Amino acid sequence: MDQAQLFKRLHAMAMDELEAFIKSDEDVTRALYRLDLAGRTRHILNSIQLEDMWQELDEKTQLFNVFLAMRLSPECLSSCLDFREDMNSLEWRFVFPKINDLPEDKKPVCFGDFLEQLERVDIVNVNEYDIEVACEFLDQVYDFTPHHNPPSKFS
């Protein structure tokens, strides 16, 4: 199994939890305030825990990126106590462009628009994980069924 499978699972799980936490039509400024506050307090969103939110200058582009760091929540970790690998250290980050650096026609108005601006998912120390084991754990603790089936045109 390749690293892309782990990235896909963490992306899907985090997007589900973020979209449940903040409505997609909520004003982006208000939503970012809520995310920042949640990151500073290590807020738990069901399966994930928001760890931090910060901005950092990209040396190549000379533009700022916004990072949202996440880990698996204690409830998620404890839901599979018989699993032999430690998934407590698994940390990943969503990387977004700073809104003020975007051209006027691409600036998000609502939280859903902001989530669509996601540039990448970074997994901290990804090479230290057995990808197959990490994916097996995530498959045991989270229901990815909605992400496996293409949406019906009738739903």
C-alpha cells in the first residue's frame, strides 16, 4: 500500500469532522476564528483533535501558508485498544494559502470555499509509519464507507 492511501484516509476523516464542526456556509472570518480558538484549546471533534493553527512564510513563494495541525482524538485511539501499534503520535496538517494573499476573485466567502482552497496534506514524519498498519488502524476506527462509494445522482 502506498502513502497516498494514508493521505486519503486522513484527508477524508478530517474533512468530515471539520464540515460537521463548522457549517460550510458560515462566514469565513468567523469560521477561521473558531478554528483558531479550537486549535489553541486542542478541541476534540469526534475522531480528531485539533492541535494548533498558525501561519508560516513559504521561503520559495514568499507567501504565507496557514497550517491546521491534527491528531487522532483520545476517543478514537481508545476505541481500538487491542491494536498493537501506537497511533498516538500520528499527526497531520492541512495547508491553506493565507486568505489575504489570494487574488480578490479567489478569496473565500464562506467556510466551504475556504476548505476548497486546501493546497496539501502533510503527515509529520510520514516515513516513520508502516503505511499498511496505519491504514488498517484507521479502517478499524472510522467508517470510510461514504468515501468508497460514488455518490448516486439520485441522492
